[in-house]
Amino acid sequence: MTASNTAALLSGTGVSASGEVLANLTAAGLTAQALSRKEGRLSADGAFIGVTGQHTGRSVADKFVADDPEATNEIWWGKVNQKLAPEKFERFTADVRQWLGQRDVLFTQDLYAGADPAYRIKVRLVTPNAWHALFARNMFIRPPVEELAGFQPDYTILHAPEMDAKPEHGGRANSSTLIALSFAKKIIAIAGTSYAGEIKKSIFTVMNWLLPAQGVLPMHCSANVGKAGDTALFFGLSGTGKTTLSSDPERALIGDDEHGWSDKGVFNFEGGCYAKVIKLSQEAEPQIWNASHRFGAVLENVVADERGNLDLEDGSLTENTRSCYPIEFIPGTAPGGMAGLPKNVVMLTADAFGVLPPISKLTSAQAMYHFLSGYTAKVAGTEKGLGKEPQATFSTCFGAPFLPRHPEVYGKMLAELIGKHGAQVWLVNTGWTGGSYGTGHRMSIKHTRALLRAALDGSLANAEFETDPFFGLAIPKAVPGVPTEVLNPRNSWADKDNYDKTARHLVSLFEKNFETFASGASAEVKAAALKSAA
């Protein structure tokens, strides 16, 4: 390969390669390279298995944003967006470029983010690992070959997973990991972590920065569409069921994680899915199961025996095992990753306290309150260091780690879109019933699907509802296919006094969390906020 060819393949990245540059290899080519370089192995079904080592999830504390003068006043600074001095960013990216330039082989992928051409950005990834290039190729939108000629990136990802960040780079003290983003330079640099999700989420952060200025709401949600053209959105944090519930054989999948809502409709940011597969059930989640058991999929930290047979029950490496595959691995997806305006918006929570109803209808004010709250609960086994008791987690807009702007920006946009287009909002608990974690049991996915189908086909909106006294939620009294005692969570508990105590405790946690965004909330949202009994 000549120096001129190498320079063209790395155009816009600032990297000068001394070795070979392999650009836009196909899944087959990347898999062959990954195997020959001993980056991982194949499963018995042909999926590539990669292991990420120390980091098996996102390094939230190591994410920094360059404090560029032209962007600083619009960024939501704090724990989510930590400031990095521009000169530190320059030093860091210079060292990343130098490190990449010294590799014997670099892999580049030229990809799109945003299915709607009106809001699409061009992304170029530079990485030393074939399997990370395959991950990105699966995850983002793959342009037609004819569109690759003369491709010039809008944003560049410099991926140096085996490089250690240094103190002079300005990251977290005593950490060799740094994920840094500059909106002015349009560069993301990643060092010290092999967890592939950092590649995906860095571009989601970029879309969350760019789209509000264009009048489009970026959302951490999955989406699907029915045969009648009725689009549904599914907001939720990890483990709440976004991917599982949106992968419905009766509805066409638009996407499993990241979308934009414009006045024209909904569009996927991505061209693939990144499903959590710990304890994945072939019976309950056949689409994800099948997509994960075939050539072209990338399995991250999934355990397999010596013959490559997967053990999806094994969380010894991490509970955060993942499968990444092109969206076309799911049958009957929405053409072009786009669909019409949402008719229903579903907010998912996995309430491990077991006190929220399996489904409730929200008013517009309640919808904004729960969107800004972004509640779920974690339990032992989902993250290291968690004890036996459930731990409430609040992530505003169901995606705080990826919001470069203040949550009020996104909350206001969602309120306006729901009001303008008349979408119905539902709160769905996929967590526990009959008691808290350790006493009760996980909500039946069969019941959850029955409730969602009633909500999405419009029949549930006309049901008779009662109001929960603790959370003020409208709970249906009867839904076909779901036992009545399940619908009202208090009725599913043997110890009613303990239910009341636990419900009051969760209300107090909501109340405390509301203090973090109450000052910017509207009067309607403040009126809908949960309040402890006097």
C-alpha cells in the first residue's frame, strides 16, 4: 500500500500510519482478520466471541468533554460531562494518534449515524482491532459501496483500547482509562478500555448534542411499528427490557436503543442491535437468540465451552454480557430504519422493590415527571458491589450518561412532541411482583407482553382504571390474559403492611431525586411529583 493511499484512507483523522491500513472490510474479512490475529474465537454457530478484560461496562467516571469556548455555555457540566481543558485534549489526542500510527495494522470503517438522511452524520473509526471494527460495522449504518468513494467524516473515533492514558492527559487521577470528546474538533478519543460499548455510546452523545439544535429529539429508547403504521417508543435503562419488548414478532423493529423524533416521524440512529444476553431465553426471546447464534454477530464477554457452545447463564466474566448484530438479523424490520409519528410512548422500569404496577396510564405531567426521573432499581448480580437490598437508580431522561445538554432541553422537547402529536404514555414495570427482590418474583414476560399489546392496539386506553394511593398512577382493573391480582401490586403481596412501608420508602427516594431537577421543572410537573405523606 502506498503512502498516498494510506493518507487517503486516514483522511480527516490526523493519524499517520507506518503500517497497513485495511479500510471497510466486510464482516467475513474482519472475522478472518480477528481470528488470524488471535483477538478471540468463534462460537459453535459462527459468532465471534471477544473478551474485554478489566472493563466489562462503560467507564462513566472516565468520560470527559473538552471545554471548548464555542460549546461551553451549552454543556451540562458535572459528573456526567466532566471538563477537560482544550490543551489537555490536544495532548491526549496527539498521543492517541501517535500510538495508533505505530501499530502494524489499522482497521478503518466509514459509517453513518442516523437513518434519516436529513439528520445523518458520517463517522470514521480508526482501531487496531478487527473485532472492534466488526462491532462498529454491525452497530452503525453501512453505506452503499458507491457512497464510500470520497467519504469525508463529520466525526472521527480514535480508538486505542490498549493504550494507557497518562496523568498529563487530564483524566481521572490514578486511572489509565480516558474517553474524551470535543464538539468543536469533532473527535472522540478512547484509551484504556476494550469495552466496545464506548464506541457506540460516544456517537450517541454526539447525536444528543447535534439534534436538539435542529428541532429533533434524540432518545435513549427502542422503537417498533405495527401493521397499521402505529409507532411505539420504549424508554428504559439497561435491564428493563427495551430490546426484548421491542423485538416483537407481531411488529416491525425500527431499532433497539437510539432514535430521533422529528416532526416527520421516528428514525433509528443505528444499523444494528446491542442486546444484553445474560440468561437469554430461546423461548421468550427467539429473535435475539437466533441473531446471536449465527456468523456475523459479535458476542462480548459471553462464556462458551471448548467446542464453542454458548452458556448464556454464565455471568462469571460479567452480568453485562452482550450480543451485537446487524439489525437485518431480526426478521421484518422497518424499511430504512424509519417510521411515522409515535402513537404510544412506553417508559420501562425494573422495580426491584416490587411496588409499582405492571402497567399504568400517565397524564402528560406524570409523563414528564417520570421521564426526568428515569427510575429503575438494581439488584445483586447486575453490578459489582451491590448488596442484597434493591438499589434505586435514577437516570434523567433514561440516559443521563449520554446527555451533553441540560435535561430540561430534552424534557421540554418531549413534552412538546407528545402534546403536538397526541401520543399516549404508559409506565410499565418489568421488575418484581408479590414482594421485593428476594421475596417476590420477576414479572412474567408473558403478562408484560399481553399488557403492552392491549396498550398498543388501543383497547387498554378504554379500560376502567383505579388510582394507586402512593404513586397516583392510573391502574387498569382488568386486562385479558393477566390475573387481576397482578394488576394492582398491593394485592399481589401477602404482607400488606410491608407493601405500604416499601411503597412509602420508594416515594421518598423519588422525592429526594426530584430535588436535583425541581428548579427547572414546570408547575405541572411539580404538581405531579411524588410526595411523602405528611
